[in-house]
Amino acid sequence: MKPFYITTPIYYINAAPHIGHAYTTIAADILARTLRLQGRQVHFLTGTDEHGLKIEKAAAEAKLSPKEYADGIASQFRDLWKALDIQPDDFIRTTEPRHEETVRSAFAALLKSGDIYKGRYRGFYCVSDETFWTEKETLPGPGGAKLCPNPDCKRPLERVEEESYFFKLSRYGDRLLSHYDAHPEFLSPSSRASEMKNFVKAGLQDISVSRAKVKWGVPVPGDESHTVYVWFDALLNYLAAADSKDASLWPADVHIVGKEIYRFHSVVWPAMLMALGRKLPGKVFAHGWWTVEGEKMSKSKGNFVDPLAVTKDFGVDAFRFFLFREMPFGQDGDFSIASLKRRYNADLANDLGNLLNRASDMAIRYLDGAIPESLGERDFIEREKMAQLSSAISNAIEGLDFSSALATIWSEIGRLNRLVNERAPWEVAKTDREKAGEIVADILWGLRVIGSWIEPFMPAAAAKLRSRIGSPRMPMLAKLGDQRRPQDALPQSPGRVSKGEPLFPRKA
Ligand SMILES: [Zn+2]
């Protein structure tokens, strides 16, 4: 079976990584970890987008060559992923030979097929954003000037007319629409589908795919006076990485992207693939944006959240957890330290931390810290129900519905906490110590299952939890169809329950 191929966008290296990059990449990591826990083959790709005028400029400002500059930022990204417990299988850079070769050969093939042709580009250009705008898109400025429509920019635009290569996007409208209809999952979440369909139905224009002004890029094959436009260049990374590893990897199963680049991924990219005669990815999923303390993140406000600063105070696990507990993937949400702290104390320190502390204290008291080899006949916690929820949680994560997976997990943590109160082993122990032990063993079993559920989100906390309750690493309980039973989650050679530091010490 072909590995499940997951991608994030490759990140443009004109600035250091921030919460937005971390969000997408952690999402891909959670999905990858979930599938790996189910024993599936996964290939998780991320990387950096390193060509273009902005990089040329940023490098010049830093008094470095573009390549030296790119090396520096690319390693910041790599280091951040490591620090955030993100484990990609491959990291592609658009300055690597494997990528540049793919770009050259794709461009050449499309020139040959007539999908790329030479024409003249007329429009407006924002030097700061390195973006071309049509006259219709520009904002009116003083004295008849045209201004950049990017709300964070609004700088005067340059009028440009230059020779350019174009991709015949206009040729693919009907085929795109029939693909969307035949594969409803392709445009995800479904709330984004109608916008893209309407965009395509309104008629597609051919798009410029080369730049005469830009030196730092892949030269157009046979015409060194042009370089391939960064977007056309960047999108091909998914194919370049796959083809360089394993011929069976393509197509990608899911591209996870931010909504600001959805159109490129759901319209331009599939049209490029059709033109190249390659298969289309299974799904293109657009997630929403974070505001910070109620404000949009922007360079001018300088309010980008640095993930390392947050994890220094709250830990990597809490950061990973918060991003997906706080807002549904696909919608917009607000990041604030106050809400992070609230979630941390309520969900992690209280709900999960207390359950672990109570269960391990009682295991030491009523079971002498030893986990029984098998569970008793009496089922105090509805074990079958938990096994079934495992499949619901897996399904939610596979559908990239992380917040509902976490809601299910936390409702089970709440249920187990209530069960401890209701069953009150400390009362039962006064007359029936053996039964008190059985209740505690059941609660421990439930906690072990919860440990497997939280592992994709919080790998380090899951490992600590396992070591506290003497449980080896467990596969995420398989889906119902896999015919595993709850008791399969019992450790082969149970360890011992130990006292330890709180998993999430409360924050004042
Ligand atoms: Zn601009």
C-alpha cells in the first residue's frame, strides 16, 4: 500500500517562523502521528520556499548571498520543528537540485505541449509584496496613482508591461469543475468549496509564470532572460519531493494550507497537474487564521507570536494542545496568553493532571503500585465504550477535525474523574479492599487509553503519563473494523505505578 502522503506548504523564508507556520505544521504532525500509531505508512513533507525578489532583497540587506541567507532561515525552520516535537519525514528546499530539476522539466514539458506560451504582461506591480495586480484589483490613490490592495501595504504600485510566459489556466476550467464534482473531498473543508467553484465558473484567466526582473530563481529553460515565477516554482515541490523518494508516493493524500493560499492549491495546482498528466491530490484543506490578543498579525504591528517564547513558559505540549483545542481547524480564532493559561489550568493541570494523580495515588494505596495482569469481569468504566470512542477519535483526526477529537477525549477525562468520585474506592476499601483495587485497575486502564489518545497531540506528556502508570507505548486503539478488543491495550508486562511530579504544574 502506498504511504499516506501529507504536506504542509513550503514556507517563504522572507521572515522568521511564527505561530501561523507552527499551526499548519503541528496539524500535519498530529495527523502523521495518529496514522503511524495505527501502524500505517506515512510520508510527511514540509520545507522552505527560497526563490524570488523578496529573498534577493532580504539577503542584500543582511549582506549575505541569497543562498547563505536561505541556509540560515531554513535551519531556523528545521530547528523550530524539532523544538516543537514535529517529525517530518522529508524537508524540501526549492534551492535543492532535486527541486530545480523538477521545475525545469515541468516548465519544458508544458512549453512543448503548448500549455505555456510567451506573451506580454500588463498590469501593476507591488515591489514590497512582490505581487502583480490587475487594474481592477488596485485601490485609487492621490493624483491618479494606483495603490496596493493588500490592507497591510497600500503602497503606490508600479505600472509594468513586460514579456512573460503564461500558463493556459483558462483551458482547465471545465475539467476542474468536473473534478470537484466527482471528488467532493477535494475542496475541504466543504465550507470553502462554493467560493472556489464560483471562482472557476466565472472564467479562468491565463496566469503569468515567469519574471524578467528577478534573478534569484530557476531560469526558464531555453530563455535565461526569465526566471520561473515563485508560485509556479513552489507548487512543484510536492511532486519533486515525492518523485525523488519513492515512485509510489504521488499523489499526495492531503495538502494542508492556510486559506490565503487556497486558490493556488485548489485551482492553479490541480490545473498544472492535469497539464503534466499527473494524478491529483486527494484533498486540499484550508485552515483559518489566528489573530493575536484580538488583532490581526502583521509586520507593521510587529505582533507575530514566537512559538519558542510561548513554549518556554507553558511547554511544548500545552502549546500544541491549545492550538487545536481552542478553535476548530478551518475556522479563525484568537490567540491570547490569558486563554492559553485558562485552558492550561482547567484542561491540563486540573482535568488530566488530577486524574493521573488520583489514579496513581490510589494504585499505590490499593494495589501496592502493581498493575494487574488482566482486568476483572466487572467493568466499572464501560471499556467497550472507550474502545469505540477510539475509532471516533481517529476518524475525527483523519478528517482534520482536531477540536472535536480533543472534545471527545476531554469528555472522557471528565467522565473518569466523575467515576472516581462516584465509585469512591477509598470508601469501598473500608469493607472490600479487593473491589477497591479492581476499580482502580479499571481507572488505570482508562487512563492508559487516554494516554494513547493524547499522544499525537502531546507526545512528551503522553510519554510521562505512561511512565507514571508503568504502561508501555500503545498503538492508538484500532478502528472497530480491525477487530481489536479493549483488553488488547493491556501491557504485556505491566510496570509499576509511581509517584511523580505533576504532569502540568498549575500556573498562577
Ligand atoms: Zn503591496
